[in-house]
Amino acid sequence: MGCIILEEQAADDDVLVPPTNFSMVEDGIFRSGLPQPVNFRFLQTLNLRSIIYLCPKPYPEENLKFLQSNNIRLFQFGIEGKTHRTGCLVGCLRKLQSWCLSSVLEEYQRFAGVKSRITDMRFIETFEVICLRQCLYSIIYRYHGYGSKKRRLLYREEKLQKPQITLV
């Protein structure tokens, strides 16, 4: 007669559970659904400094306590409407990163799942990256000041993109 030996399961405290739709967007930047208390231990491993909350509803009290006890700042930008807010934001970032549109929309649909909406995809598709770049350059310029080497490099890049006029 055979015998099956089962290893003792790890205690619940040892299990790290990421929030729904969790993924890395960029080094140090992550996306997810609203974290639940079961996700807090996982989030602690990320050494987060801030969380951006895109929903207009108040941030849950239990989550606020977690943020306070871990010295994490909350930034809330309450975006109204029935959109996949995070997917739209990441989609616009991907366009800024010069991803091809089909890859941007595929990523959006993968994470949005049943929340995928034609209006969201149209918003991402028509999002004007050049306007955002100009805004970001302005912020970098103000943040780093007039003598910043980074700003001078960006300024030179901007000049290279402008057409040259020659007089005959």
C-alpha cells in the first residue's frame, strides 16, 4: 500500500499576495487594483514611497492606516466615469515611451479585461504625446532650474527637432 507524505503548509503569514492586476510598469513603478489588507505584506516588500489613487471615492481607512504606518504618501486624482483609469494612464505613458499603438492597446485590453472599453482605447489612440512632452520639459526646467545639465540637454534636443531655415 502506498503512502503520501504532505509537507506542512506555510503559515498564512508567510504568504505574500499581490493586489489584483499587479504588474511592474517601469523600474520602481507598479500598477494594480485597489489593495486589500491581505496584500499589505506584499506591498511592504516593494518599499513604496507613494501611491497614486485614481478613483474619486475616499481611500479606505484601513489602507490609510497601512500607508501611515509605512510612511507612504497618497496622491489622489479622482477621475470620474466608468473607465479603466489605470489602463488609460499606463497607455498614455506607453505612447510617451514610443510604443507602437497595437502593443499599447494590447496591454490595455489584457489588464482591463471585462472593463475594456472602445472609448478608453480611442482616448489612448488620440492622446497627443507632444503636448505632454512640452509640459514635462517645463516641469523639469522649473524643478532643475536654469543651470541644470539635464535641461540643457533637453533644450538642445528640442532645437534639433526644429526645422532649419536658410536664407538665400
